[in-house]
Amino acid sequence: MGLNSEIRRFHRKTSRTDRDDLIAYWEEEELYKDDIKDVFSLIFRTRGCYRSYSSGCSMCGYYTDTNPDIDSEDINEQLNEAISHYKEQEIVKIYTSGSFLDKTEIEDEMTFKILESFDAEKIVIETRPEFVQRERVKKLSQTVDELELALGLESSNDFVLENCINKGFTFNDYKKSVEKISDLVSIRTYLLLKPPFLTEKEAIKDLIDSIKSITDLTDIISINPVNVQNGTLLEELWHRDLYSPPWLWSIVEVLRTTEKVDKSIFVSKAGLGSERGAANCEDCNDKFLKLIERFNKSQKISALEKLPDCDCKSRWKVEKEIGPYLHFRGSPKILRDRYAGYV
């Protein structure tokens, strides 16, 4: 049974929703042009990513908040709700649990109306590469002061994209879409730390390699440590003790190793410190989260100098080395064959 069919099997076990309101909105802060700016983030409830109807990504459970019957009238009501909570924040981030540029999620006319509704210095939208059309992006960019297009690449390694994530596109697809529009908008790229089927050590290397691969293609890099979401293949692996979320120590190693990369690198806070997200131990989780937040707002590696001297660091180091054996079921020959050509 292939990855596609396995993911589809878990999707069938989990229902979508019949709600038609905004999924969520929240306020945060982010470094922008050397200053801390207020951010208004919101998630429109749409029909969701089109790929989630046939299979989807191995770690993504966002489809559970989507509604296949949402129409433009519903989106307009959600927009009105969002506007009522907007407090003139300088940055607005718009999510849809899919692609803002997919016209089956949000009709073309509505995308312009949404962008024109916020008086922000920068508006961030996200999409898959296949929906990137230069002329359309150009028109959208002309409606706001600065438009930033975010793409969930996840990894620059095609083997990982296909066999661990089931992303449905290649690194070259991402590259081509960016090259179409990089002179029109700024680019933000999401990368994963520890998708399923990678060990801690493999995941660290994959993320570092991916960051280096996109340095000349993106303006901002967002590191998204994987968290275990409901209704996913990843959740089943986690329940069977065949997957564990990444360590916070691993995030720090990646940031230190890529210190000389001349691009802003932000670490997503989603799930950090929780049972289903990137974590260390109860003794040092909170301290790490504060240091990572300090790094996000300063972009200075010195923010991570005062890491706690915690006993869990030795466990992290050991796990990196014996990771292949921790969640492995099979013979030594299978294990050797798995790594043939990759290490």
C-alpha cells in the first residue's frame, strides 16, 4: 500500500466540518525592516487544499477545519468578521488551510477584496506553486503596499518531498514559481523540521541542506518544527511509537549551523513545548521557548548563548546517534538497505 493510499485511509476516518465562520485569528509580533511590528493573523475557512480530497500530506491535518460547501458569501461574512477584529496592525497574514491563489477556494474577485480591506504595510498570503501566475500576482501586488507570497516547500530534497511528505511537487517546481514572481513580491518559504520517516539526525541535515538550497530564492525562511495533528498518517505513527516530534535542541543546532545565511529565519511557535510538538524536557522547555522567541525578534544568534545546562541534552545527543533503532521494526538487512546511498 502506497503513501497516497495510506494518507487517504486516515482522511476517511476523520470528518470535515460544517462550520462557515473564521477558523481563527490572533495577534503577534514579528521583526520587519529592523523594527518589531504588530501582526494580525487570520485563517479563512474555505473548502481547503484540493489535494486533501484525494490524499494530501502525511503530516497535515488542516483539512479537518475545512468545509467543502463554503461559498463566496460565506467568505465575505468571514472577511467582515476579520475586519471587526483588525486593529491597524502593520502586518497581516492570511491563511486558508490551502492556497489563497486557488480559485476553487477563494474566487478571484474576492482575493482582491480581501487584500484591499486591510491597511497594512505588508500582507502575507500563501499558496502552492501550481497556482502562481505572474500576471495575476502582479495585479494583486498592486493593491497593497507590499505583498509577500509564502510557499510551503518543506524540503529541497525530492526524495523527502515524495516519500516522506507526499507533497505533490518537486523542488524544481518551487524554484520555477519563485523565479516567475521574485521581482514582484517578497518570498517567504516554509521548511519542516522532522517530517515522518526521518530520524532526528537526518531531519537536522535535511533542514540545513534545504536552507542552503533556497538562500538565493527566498527573502524569509520559516522553520516549522513538525507537530502531530489529528487525522493524519503522522498521528498514527506517533501513536504506534514510530515517530517522535523533534527536540528543541535540534532547532538550536540548525540555527547555529546556518548562522551565516544572510536571510531572516523565523521559527514557528506552533506546538513548541507540547506533547505533540517540538520539546525537550519539563525542566528546560520554557527557557528554550523564551530564547527562541528572543532569536525570532532579534535575528541574532547571540540570543541563544545562554542555553540551560540541562541533563536532557545528553539524551538528545544519544538519540541522534541511535535514532535509526528507536522506531525501527525489521531486520538488520532492511536497516542497511534503507540507508544505502543516503548516508
